[in-house]
Amino acid sequence: MTGDRTTRALRAAVFTALAVPLAALGQVVLTGRQLPLTLVALCTAAVFLLAVALAGAARACGGSAP
């Protein structure tokens, strides 16, 4: 199932590309100080790895999954 893994990784990459810059921008706006680039890079890697790990988890909205 290479296509399934590719889809999960792509979904995790899109999530990371949206979530990390928005969080960093919010932090900069609230504090008025720049974030170190190394911190943003480490957080980007951590969020991506976590998103890839959780992308395969089964999800249900209060009911049983089919």
C-alpha cells in the first residue's frame, strides 16, 4: 500500500505547512519578537513526524467506525 503511505505523508505535509507558520505568526504577533529559525525548524519536524504517526490512526465521531 505505497499509495496509502504517500497520501498520509502528503496530508501530514500539508497540515504541517499550514499549522506551523500560523502558530509561529501568532506567537510573533502576540509577543512582538521574532522566533529563532532553529526553533521553528525543530517544531516543523516534530509536527510533521507526529502528524505522520497519527495519520494512520482510526477515527470515529462518537459512533462505531464501519
